[in-house]
Amino acid sequence: MDTPPQHLTEIEVERLYGIPRRTLQMWRFQRRVLPFEKFGRLVRYRVADLERYAKEHLVSVDDT
């Protein structure tokens, strides 16, 4: 049984969340929006942080 990943690469974030890699790189350079972790030279984003970001930026649509 595979456990879901706890960290994602830029490519995985782009594919799953639609945030372009260039945007992630710019945010990282500016140290804003999403926290990230570095494992040596590898940059990874925690799934929990991405889920929180998605929830905070949810736009509700009024059904009326």
C-alpha cells in the first residue's frame, strides 16, 4: 500500500495545482506566498501547505 507523498516537486505542483513553475520560483526568490523545504539542492513543497493555500484562495460562487 502506497502512502501519499508529503512533499512535491515544482513540476508536480504545476501539474496538480496549476501554479506555473516560474511563479513558484519567483515566490521562492521573494520568500513569499508558499513555504518550501530544501533537501540539498532539491526544492520541495509540503502538501499540507499547498492544501492550506488552496483553501485560503477558494473563491465562492453565489448560487442565487
